[in-house]
Amino acid sequence: MKGCSAVEIAAQVDIAKQSTRVWTATQRVWEYKTLVKLLPDHASRMAMVKYLILNGYLILNKPFDEDMDCAREAPGTSDSVTSTTSAVATSPVACTASSSPQEEEETDSSETPSSDERTRDSSRRSHSTPTVREAMQAGGMYDKCPPESKLLVGFKNHLIGALQVQNCQQEVDNVSRFLRYMQPKGEPNLEFLTKTTETMDYMRALINSGLSAATILNYWKNIIRFLQYVKGCVDMNVDWYKILKYIDYLKTMRKPVARTHSGNVCSTRYDRIVDGMPTVHDCNLVLRSGKKRFLDMYNRMAISKIVVSPTDKMWYRYYCEALMMLRHFQRPGAVEGMTVKEWVNRKLTDGRYLIGIKKHKTGATHVATIALTLEEEAWYLIRPEFVRGECNCFFLSARGTKITSGSSDLLRLHESCGINHVSCTSGQVRRAAETLVATSFTENQKQNVAAYMFHSDLMADKHYRMPVPSTIVATAVLFDTLPGDCQPPTKKQRVDAGFSENRVYYDRWRKCKYADRQEHLLSSYTYQKPSCRKIERLISKEGWTSNCPKAQHILDMWTPALKYVIASDKHILNSCSRQKWKGLVIKSFDGQKGEGVVATTNFTKGDTVCDYHGKVITKADGEMMMEELGNQACYLFFFKAGGENLCIDAQTWPCQCHAGLETFGRKINHSSKHPNIMPLSVVLRLDDEDVHTILIKVDTELKFNYGVNRKSFRGEALDLDWLDE
């Protein structure tokens, strides 16, 4: 090809690429039924399957390992083979917990799926698409290097000692799986630094196994950190240049996955905007749906002393775990790590039982805490009294051992109740609670919530060190007041509390609650007048179905906010600091008029449009500046506040607080005859700022009276006709 032209060479390259793609798609794929016909002997066929997988081939419709061990097909027959998977990835990888908003509910990396979990799912295995876990288990993707390997031991010590990463086992296991893939046998070494093709195959294997883009990025992050550790080791004879080159190669490979992850995050956020975020009330639907069955089981076990079936015991355990995650906002790690000893050492404080959990897999130095009501404490007594086991863990699996995944148990509870579990994870309910806390609680209460919900070490160190038991109980009681989760007292509760059987106090409670909800809706819209749709969406978000005002009633009651409310409104403060006001744009007009501000959305009377701020000077100083400017356009606004005649100097641009940023207020043109906005003097953050209200239509230019006319300045402005427009 040396004498060929560039066009001919490019054509041959395209032919070679197409041939490679065809070979990859057809020649590297084997059908398991074909292997059954070629190799009737089971042992020979299994040896060939393992050889093909290790060499990067794809085996379609390969049975699970346990099926292959138990089912010995007759020679020459293929009908006895049960096809349970459509495709199996070709590399030994495993799923890992993701730190992104799209959380994958996985177990600890040191655990593989237990036999009881496979037994429970065996009935649906032949009728459904295999899960990520099943696909990886079927392909031997949980294989890892020995934990005592020199590279892994050194990396783990580096994470714990140098980087202070206490819960690092997941990261070490991810690296171990990668090393075992790159080197199927023997002590792991650094020969993989030159195996770029195998590295690309490993990436494809992760994708084909069904892992999310966020989880794959987590794998890549762990591998890069491992390589950075190797690069810094002085006792290893390694080529720095080779490691840096390999790291650059990994970063290049992860770019398409990062784009996919960004698209997934954007899609998720879009769905949340369109469909709305689930509220605490929505996430607790499974607790309300299953409560009747749960109480029936409790009565049979605790009161009637009836022995229930293992299936009922398992369902009862699912519900108790869901109480901790959905009602008390605990992480799955705290549910999995709770022990019988910690339950026995529970402490009665202010009418609630306080429990501390040490081993929770979510933090290194802080204790997870939970405050159970007396009723919940009675429900949990079932475990040590009626569900006994040798394991010290509080929640036991069907085999009597520690549960592997509280998140999976929560999913199974939703499935048993026939409820969609997509938006009802422990992470979702925690986010919903945090959203309500941010809008309803004081700063001190927010700190207590951070302690109870057990955030990360960084957040916990910021908000608390060792919370007082009474504070923990008070915070748990505070959660009962979250909007959307408040129920009126029943007649039995009123009578038991000592009140009469009539509805006097019940009606009074409803009246007070109605007034509180009305005040809450009105206080949510101080910035601009809302639409009926926005109010209805807020009511739906709160979970109110009765005893709440209608959207039109709130709309009729809405009035512009008072000065002191505007001065502390977070939306206005944020818009002033960032100079980003909704529905406004600066437009250039032809002629001598120059630039002005135009509305791009409908405003109603009482809405806050934008601010006009600058250095505050006296009226006399402002008039002197106008005389000096003459016929030039000036940016001065005269107003009266506190009995003084003042002027805002926006002529000096840019202002000190918004260097290099154009502000809307100074671009609003003057009109003494047709102003459509009204200035209001408000002090924001110790600086005088004018916030304006308006009644205009779309594409209408904003104008207000700057406080001067042709007769100002002792008649010296009589020739300025535009002042009287």
C-alpha cells in the first residue's frame, strides 16, 4: 500500500474495520445448545465453556451454575437445558454501590447472594430477565484475588492510614475483581499496565452485565486511585511514565460512560420536575397498606401465641425494617448492623426507647441512633421472644443468619403489597424529609435532624459531636409534625386521653389545622403571585386530601408581602445577589432611547420584579451629578426614606457588589406619565435597595418615574422634553 493514494488507503482501512466488526459480532458468540450437541459429555462441555469465557467469548443461553451442577443432561439431548439468560457477560466483574443520585441497592462487596435468596427467586427465574446480580453470578464475575495479596493489603492500609477511609472494603474488592480479570491466575502484579485490549474488554463486560453508568464510573475511580497508590510506593520498581500513560487511557475510556451518566442524571431530574418529587407521605404508602396485615400477625404471635409460618415471619421482618428506614429515616446499613445486645440495652427516655447502633457501615466515628415509640417497641419485641436464632444480629434471614441487604428487603415488601417501589427507597424518603426540614424547621432543629438521620462524618462533625438522649427523642417526636404525615386523633384516642366522646375538640382540631395549612400555603408565595396550578401542586406534595383550602381560595387571599417580609425573603435576596430575575430581558431600542428592560412573562399587581441598587447619596449630590452630566443619559434614582430625600447612584458602573455584571434596575427607562411599576425602598443586607412591584403584560417595556421633570433644577431642564413623556 506504499504506492497507493490516501483515498485508497482509507478505503482499505474501512474494509478492515467492517471485517473486524463482523468477526466480533458473529465469531466470538457461541450458543450453549450448540455446545451441548458438539460435546454431550457434561464435564467436557463445562471445561470448554470456562475456556471460552476466559478467552473473551460470549456464551448465549448458558444456565446458572447451580443448574449446571444439578442437571446432568443426557448425551446428545439439548431439550433438557433450561435457558435462563439471554446473554452472559464475558468478564468476572461484580456490581458495586453507587454514590450518585440514582442509587443501586447492592449488598456489601464481601458477600455473595445467599442460597435462600436464590431459592425465593427460583420460581420467577425462568420467566424473567436475569438481574445484574444473577448475570454476574452466572458468569463467575464475583471472582477476586486473595485478600492477603501484597498489592491489596498495601492498598487497603493506604486507604485507612493515609487517606482516612475507614469503610474501604468495597473499594478494595472492586480493585481485586479488576486484577483477577486482568490476571485470571496467580499472585496479582502490574503486568496489566500494557494490556489495553483486555482493559477495553473489561469495560465492555461491565456494561454488558447491566451495571449503571454511575457504578461503572465508581469502578474506574477506584482503579485510578489504586494506580495512584502504586505510583507513590517507593518499594515497588515501577515505571512512572507507564502508570501515568495507563491512567490517561482509563480517563479517556470513561468519557463515554460519563456522558451516559450525565444523560441519566438529567433524565432523572427532568422526570422529577415533570412528575414531582415523592413526599414523605408517598414513601410511607407501603407502611399504611401493610399495617393491617402487620397488626394481625402481631396479635397472632404476641397475644394469641399462635405459631406463624416462616413466610409470615419473613414478611413481619420486612415491615419492621421498613419502619426504621421509612419512618425513622435510617440508612440500610444501620438496619443490617443492629444487634440483639443493642436492643437489650435500649433506654427509656421521655416516653421513647432510645437505641444506639455501632456497626452500621455508614460512618466511622459516630453512633446511629433511633427513638422508638412504646407501640413500636412492642412490635420489635417479637424478634428476641418469638424469632430466635444463634446469630447476634437483630434482623435474621430465613437461614437464621445476618441479613445481607435491607434495601432488597424493602423492595420485596413493596412487591408483596403491590406498590411501585421505584421512588420509595430509603434514599428517596431521606431526601423528601430533608426538603421538608429545610423549609419548616429552625436552624437548631436542622442540626438535631442531621444527628438523628445520621449523615456522613463530615456533616455529623459540622452539626454535632455527641447528641444528648433527650435531644434525640425530641427530634424523633419532631418528625411526627412533618407535613403530609399528620393524622387527626381517632375517637378512641380522644376518649382514652380523657376527652368527651362528642366532636367539640375534634372540630376545633380540624379548624386549627385548616388555619395552619392556609397560613403555610400563603407564606410559600411572597415573591410573586402564584397560579392555581402551582398551589394545587403544593397541596398535592403535602399529601392533603381533605380539610385544606382550595387553590382558588388561596389565590383570592394572596396579597403583596409587607416590607419586613420582603427584606428577609430568600428568593429576593438570592435574585439580588446573583442579578437573575425571572421574566426580564434587556432590549436595545432604535434612536436615542438606547437600552431598556422588557418583560417576557405576565406579572400581576404586587409582584416583585427586580431591584435598583447602587451607592446611596443625598438628593443634593444627585442633582449636582445631573447638572454635570447635562443631556447625557444618567442612572440616578431619587426617593424618600426615613424622612430623608436620597438618591441611588447607579451611574457609577460597575457597582462594588456586582463587578462586571449588568444590573436590570439601572436599565429601566423614565416615564412620568406612563409608569407601570412602583418603587419600594427596602433595606437588604445593610444596603438600601429598591424592590419594585408591577402590573404589565408580556413584551411591555418597564418604566417608572425617577422623581425628576422639566421643572426640576430651577427650570434648567426645560429643553429636556423626554422628562415629561
